[in-house]
Amino acid sequence: MHLRRALLLFAIVLGMAALVASLSRPIEERRRTDTAPRQPREPGPPTASPSPAPAPRPALSFDASEPTTKRVPAGEAATIRVAVPESGSVEIPDMGLIDPASPDTPARFDVLPTRPGRYELLFTPAASDRPEPAGQLVVTSEG
């Protein structure tokens, strides 16, 4: 009975030693022996190659105290920043956009206008409920 236990224990120790030895080989050697030569793959469908992104358009900056007109082509993304003399909110009503603003933090809008037209920018001071013109964005049909 003791001989069986001793042989079983010896077999377990021997198996564990073999397992540890196989796992402790250098990784380069394991990669070489574990990866069998692969069959060449058939070429798949062509894939699109990445192309560089277009250069970002600089932000269109407006100053609510001196309303101006800026242009952007339809279908082109743009960032609009509106500096304000006092705290309040800036709105582009025809686009359904509104953003709070302060003298330190201008209102900011990321837009992708698709329809040509004129879009009024309005500034409403926090101490008032009457909007004032802050500028005009003209979306042109030229691309």
C-alpha cells in the first residue's frame, strides 16, 4: 500500500516538473515551437487604405459687442465661438442651438450646416430677457 502511494506521489511530482519546465522556456523558443507553419491564406476582398483627415478649419470667432458676418460652405463642419461682454447665453435659433457664455468662457457651437442660408446669432445678457444681435453666419452653397 505504501509503495502505491509513493509511486503516485512520484508520478504527480514528475508531471508537475514537466509542466513547469515547459512553461519556463524562453518566450521566443515557445513562440517558435508553438506556432506551426501556417498555410498561405487566400487573398480576401480589397480593403480601404486610410487617408489623412482634412485639415481642421479654424474656429469662426464672433464678438457679441461688434456683430459681424462670417461665411462657411454648406456641408462643411465648423466651430463657432462667440465672445460676450457679460454673462448670458448665445443662441442660433434657426439651428436650435443655445450655449451659456461669460467674458472668460465664450459660447461654443460645433455645426455641420447642410442648407444654405443666413443664420442669426443672438446674445441675451443674464440681467435681461431681450436678445441682441451677436453676428450672422452665412452658409453658402459653394463647396
